[in-house]
Amino acid sequence: MPGVFPRALATEGRTETTQETGGVHISLRAEEIFHIGSFGATNSLVLSTLVFLLLAGTAFFGRKKYALIPGKIQNIAELLIEGILDVMDSVLGDRKKSEKYLPLVGTIFLFVLSSNWLGLFPGVGSLVVRGVETAPLFRAPAADLNFTLALAIVTVVAVNVLGAAAIGAGAHLGKFFNFKNPVMFFIGILEFVSEFARMVSFSFRLFGNVFAGEVLLTIVGFLVPYLVPLPFLFLEIFVGFIQALIFSMLTLVFVGIAIAEHGEEAHERQTVHG
Amino acid sequence: MSELFHNLGIDWKLLLSQAVNFGLLIIALRAFAYKPLVALLNERRAKIEEGLTKAKEADVRLGEANLLAKTRVKEAEEEALLILKNTEYEAKTLEGTLAAKAHEKEAVMMREAEERAKAKGAEVEAAFAKETVAIVRAALVKTVELSPDAVDEALIKKAVVAVKHAP
């Protein structure tokens, strides 16, 4: 099933994998920086771990100062959380539900946003280490498919688990495997396949945008080092935000669909009970 | 398939580590940021709501109290006016009765005084009459004592002296 589409990409990917043309270094893969045993840590993993430490550390050390009258950091955090909750309310229609699914949606937004913006910092891509291979020390996490695919898989799995928890595993599986009539059966199969399509679209959308931005900035910076990259940097700041928003909004919508009872079934159940 | 994954740089170990990173971040942020902050937000919202309802209640109470005070003042004023009127009326009636009583008393006193004066006059008259009788009697006695043959002059003089010296 997933043969046709990715094979075309694969041939393209091979030609693009690593190109060294007059100092411009573009790699489709994240480069290995160091080894821990047999595990090769990539520059993308280094930065994503850094982002993780930054966010988790801020929350961990900031939590002692939480008070009813907020300080500066708490104010910003509350503003973010309130904003995310308001958006979630508009989709889920219930504050309680929003608070319940805030950890997944909010973390995706914050993690992707911080990763994208930290990936634009000076030094990312330009600090080069000569370890396992000569490569930049940092790489925007989302410019590595491992990061985006991991996020996508975790998200899709989490959405399904949350859906099953909200309406019951049977009802949730019934969305995919429906033997009542042939039409519903095929719709169910399509739904099932679309879960995997979601993983692919999630991961490649984010990866494509961020990687393209990296390439764009590298090339523009190589051609005209001063001033000209500035608008592109602003563009990438915007793209970084938009991609974080898209990833989290899509997750939110998928969660909203997953926790809602299937229209027809719910209707049938209501009529049976009523 | 594996070649494709290799070309894209997909490695299950890296995938797993990124997923673990993400999962840990969800857990950490849930524990240290979302839960306490959402609780705080809800607490603050509850407090503000409570404060607003209390303020509203206080406003209503204040309005009621003001109304009550106004009506009370009005009532008190009316009452005071009534009392004043009553007092005035009572005072007037009392004045009237007092004046009437005074007149009466005056009249009584006048009458009494008149009567007393009259009585005294009668007493004086009586006493005068008594005295006159005594004088006349004394004068007669003296006259009888003197012989009619005595000089009239001396007789008259004696009589006069007797009358004068009579008590």
C-alpha cells in the first residue's frame, strides 16, 4: 500500500541526500555527533533534548513560584495556557474537556514552536564539530524526520487511546471495523488507513516546511550573507509558528473527532435507549 | 523500504529517543505546568466570580438599606410633624381650659372677696351699731345720772366729754 508514493520520493531523496557544492552543506539526514554505546546521537536529537530540558526545566523550577498573584514568568505561562485553552474551547466546546486534553495539544504546540524557533538561532547550523562526521552541532529538530515522525506517531496513538478512553474501546474500534453494511465497512477501512496517512502527513508537512526553511536560509546566507537573509529569517519565524499551530490544531481536531461518538451510532444508541 | 528509511535518515533508535523525549515533556509539563497553572487559573476565576457576586450583593443591600433609611426618615418626619401638631393642638386646648379655669377661679375669688368684703362691712356695721348702742346707753345713763335741773351747759359738756372718752 505505501509503495507508490514513497518510492518516487526515495529516488529524489537519494540524489538530494548529501550535496557539497562550494561550501553549502545540505543533508537530508540528521548527522551523527557522538556515540553512546552503539547509539549514535544526532545533532537534531541534541537540540530537541535541549528544548526538552529548557521547557521541562522552566516548568520544574518555575513551579515553586506559582502563586495566585502571578509573577512575570507565570504571567506568560498563564497567557499561553489560557490562549491554548480558549482555542481548544472553540473546537471541543467544553472547558473541562479542554483542560483534559491540554497536555497533549499544548505540549505539541510548545515543543514544536520552541524547536522551530531555537532552530533559527545563530549557531544552529554554523557551529561545526568534527566528530563521527564533520557536521553542525545543532540542527532544527523538525528538520529531521525522526523527530517529526516520532511526534506524529505519538500523537496519532495518543488520539486513538484518548478516543477509546472517552467513548469505550468497542465504540472506538467500531469506527474502523464496521460489519453492519458494506458501505460502512469500506468507510471504516478508509478511516483506518487514514490514521496512517495522518502520521505521514503530520511528519512530512512539518519536516518539509522546516527543512525547506533551513535550506532556504543556508542558500540565501551563502549567496548574500548580509541583510538579505533577514526577511527570510522573519518568514521562517512565522513558518515555525504556523507549523506548530497547524500540528497542534490538527491534533486538537483529531482529538475532537475521536472523543465524539460516531454520529450514526450515537444516534442509533440514543433511539434504542430513548 | 529500509533503503528509503535509510535515505530519509529514519532510524528506529532515534525515533524512539525522540518519542521518549516528547513523552517525557508531556509528563513533565503536565505535572509542573498545566495542572498547577490550570488549578490556579480556576481558583482565581472562582475568587473573582465570588468577589463580583459579593459586590453585587453588597450593592443590592446598600440600595435596600438606603431605601429603608429614606423611608424611615420620612416616617420619622411625618411622625414628628404629627406629634408637633398634636402637641400644638393639645397645648391650645390646654391653654383654653386653663384660661377658662383661671377665669372661673378668678370669678370665684372675686365673688369670695366680695362676699368677704360684704361680710366685713356687715361686721363693721354690726360692731358700729353695737358701739352706738353702748354709747347711747352710756350717754343715757350719764344723762339719767345728772339731774335735769343742773346747768344745761355743764350737762352738755359732761355728756360730750363722756361721749368722747367713751371707749
